[in-house]
Amino acid sequence: MTARIAALTALALCAFAANSILCRLALQRGTIDAVSFTTLRMLAGAAMLMALLAWTRGGRNGGVAGSARARGDWRSALALYGYAIAFSVAYLALPAGTGALLLFGAVQLTMFAVALGRGERLDPVQWLGLALAAGGVAGLLWPGLAAPPIGSAALMLLAGVAWGVYSLRGRGSQDPLADTAGNFLRGAPVALGVSVVFVSTMRIDPVGAAYAAASGALASGLGYAVWYAALRGLSATRAATVQLAVPVLAAVGGVGLLDERFTSRLALASVAVLGGILLVVIRREESR
């Protein structure tokens, strides 16, 4: 891995973790509701991605219209919005690290389940890894004093399933930046429509709006663009492996910026979930 790819990878992973931190900061310290946060995030993400398309490709073929055209499709856009709204509402009550771990675990388990449904076979070590990951999620949710609120946890798991579906639909994309821009563009009016329905509960102050805009434009839009650039220098296994750092980064950020506790339950669940996923990823690559 070159220094450039390493730097891009580190920046992208920090951006992904920042989505959890920014959402928690906005809902905890800013006066903004979860629906409005999601809407501003979608709008800011769409604006940033379209600006990136125009900047990177607008001058190649006679201007923005020719080469900076957004792509995507409505099914992916709805999966994207489903992830974003469930993510925001779940973070009304979940700590940053717990939410990130549940999200990441649900994403990976969804993708593994689809692979199994399509006929992929797992060896005993991979089954052990899958059982470890699922057991880690179950252990984190097990009733007790340190258990997260079950409703919020269920929403975050739903967000992970939606993101897993979105990721699977994007596999094989010939132009991921244009597809992502198009999906954000399609998701933005959906978000605005939902905001109209919940207008009576809308609360937005400058601080909350700034966090939402940063989540959409920087952590989401710019973060995805940086990640796509990093992927050109990463193998599939390394790309999957480095993403294991995201829940850890979110947990560290939650402790440092939000005064959240890193509990022993979260630590054990993290080892099980991330270790189990790592086993599956490594064995999958070895079998290939």
C-alpha cells in the first residue's frame, strides 16, 4: 500500500466514523430533530457529490452536462434514505460506539446472508466467524443494565440491513461517484417529503444544522469520494479488513467528544463481532 492510498484510506475511515459522532453531537448538543438532520444530511451530500462530479469531470467533454451526469436508481436511493433515517432516529438514544458496532455488524451479516442465499459455501472456520459475529451482536443486546434501548438498537440494525442492501446493489458499479451522486439526488426529495409530514415536530438551530451539513457534505459525500479513490489501491480483503476500524474509531470519538463510556460489554461484543467478520473475510480470500 502506497503512502497516498494509506492516507486516503485513513481519511475515509475517519469520515465514516464521524457520521456517528456528528449525528450524536447534533441530537445531543444541537436543537434538531432526527428527521430534519436526515434531510439536511441528504441535501448536503447531494450538493457535495454533484460539486465533485462537476469539478473532476466537467472540463473533459465540454462542460458539466456531458461528463458530470449523475446516475443511480430509485431502489438504491430508497435503500440509502432508509439507512439514513433509521440511523438518525436510532442515535437519539444509542451511544456512538454501540450504534456503529450494531450498524457495521448488521451490514456485514446482511451481505453474508445474501451470499449464502446465492449459493456461496462457507467452511467450518467461516461458520465459526459468522457465529461469533452474530453472538457478539446478540450479547450486546442481551437484557441487563448495560444493554442499549432495544427499540433504538432494532432501528440501527434495520439501518445496517438497508446499507447492506444498498452496498450489494452498488457492487459492480462502473461509476460509483456518479451513481452515489444520483442516489443522493433521488433521496433528497424523499427526505423533504418526509420532513413535510413531520413539520409540526421540526426543530432546527444553527448548531444542529451545521452538524447535519458536515455529516452530509464532508463525512458522507466527500468521505465516499475519498473511499472510492482509496479502493483503487486496495484488494477486496484489505478493503473489508480496514473497515473493521470504523466502530472502534466511533467508540473512541464517543468517549473523547461525548463523554460516553466504553463498557466491558461493548468491548467484548466488539471483539466477537469484528473478530468473527475478520475470520470470514480472510478465509473467503484464501479459498479464492
